[in-house]
Amino acid sequence: MLSKLSRSLTYLTSVLYAVLGILLFFLPEQLAPVFAWKVTAFMTMTLGGWCIGNAWLAWLVARRWEWRRVYSALIFLWLFGIFESYVLFAFRDKIQLIHPVGWLYVITLAVNLFTAVVGITDWFRLRPSREPFGELVKWWQRAAVIGFVLLVSYLGLYGVVAQIGWPSTQGEIFPETMSLFTLRSFAFFYLSLGLAPIPLIWEKSIAPLLNHAIAAYGFIIFITIAAFVYIRLFDFGLQPGGLLYFGAYLVVGIPLFFVFIFFGTGDR
């Protein structure tokens, strides 16, 4: 596996995301006006859901800490830190650090980025093995991974290049108009989700797939909760695309619940 320093940094990243996520998720109305850039309360609560999801993922990865089981989830954490740090740098002229929560967001991303650098360096230096073990992947499980990678990567790539005014950027799916800063943040979040499982397409063992699914399950739970809290913002009659926002998380989250019951979560 990777070094003790990498593991300690992953735990630290988990703690920082937990603190930040709890604040943003439970105090969106109060913190939206003083966040690091211009966002609404719903966006703030959704960002909090990402952070809590990252906290759960990082904690689970650090706890299990066996490369062949958790490598794809760890790749997501690294990609998220790299991509979102890039967004922060690209829109640095829009950042407003008028409140401690803004500084906490910047510090958390900086630690995430440093964790990624140390982890990637460890991987090149140690080259941990991921030989097949345990129960093998079934064809439908591999097909599900391929479908997820294609769909979510497409959404991420579209958001990376889209400009305000393009289809799906004016409240057609997410019920509020985003600034370009927020759009890119959402896009790179989805791109991280879509790219990280690519190695799982060739994975022979089922445990890494289950580990990845349970590690990412926090995103499904908390982002869906945020959507239900602000369901009043959705107008499914005029903007039926909002149903896709709900449906995407439910269609993935509900079947995964039963997968965990029947196949476990990939732990030893």
C-alpha cells in the first residue's frame, strides 16, 4: 500500500471535509452570502453534500487502506482535489474570503491537493500491486461500470466546455442558473466521478467495485437530501429536466442499496 504519510493526510482530508460539509449542509441560508464565491443556499447545501461525501470516502479509504480494494476511490479523491483546485485558481479573481468558511474551503482543497501529490508520488515510487482476489466480477456489474463512466464523464466534459446560455445551463436540470465559476465546479466534480472508475472496467475482482460504490454512496445520500429540501425550486411542468436530477441519484442509489445487502461492501 502507500505510505503512512499518505494515509495520515487522507484522514486529515476526511476531517476537514467533514467540518466544512457539516457547516455548508446544515447552515446553507446563513453561509451562502459569505461563501468563497457567489452561490445560492441550494448550491451551498449541495456543496456541503459533496464535502460530507468526500469526508466519508476519504475516511473509508484510509480505514481500509489496501490498494487493490480502494484504489479507484482514492483516485477520485486525488482527481477532485486537483480539478477543484484548478477551478479555484482559474477563477481566483472571483474569490471572496470575507468569512472563515471561505478560508476553510480553500485550506481543505489545499490539503486535498497536497494529499493527491503525496499519494501519486507514492504510487510511482512503490507501485502497489492489485492482483485479482476473491469473487470475480459478473458481466452485468462490468456493464454497469461502463455505463456509469460513459454517462457521468459526458456530463462532466460537457460542463467543462459549456458556456452560460448553452442547453442545460439555464435551470433546465439544476433549477437555478449558475455562474461560470459554479458550473465549472459542478462539472469537474462529475468529471472526477466519471474518470475515477475507469480502471474498474478491467478489474477482475468484485471487491474493488463494491468498495468504490460504498465509498461514493455518501454523495448520493446527501445530494439527494439537499434536492428534496429545496424541491420547491423545481418546476417539473415547465422544466421536466429537473426529474433527471432526482432520477439519476435515485436510479443509482436504490439498486446499490440492494447490491450492498446481497454482495457486501467489499471489505475483508
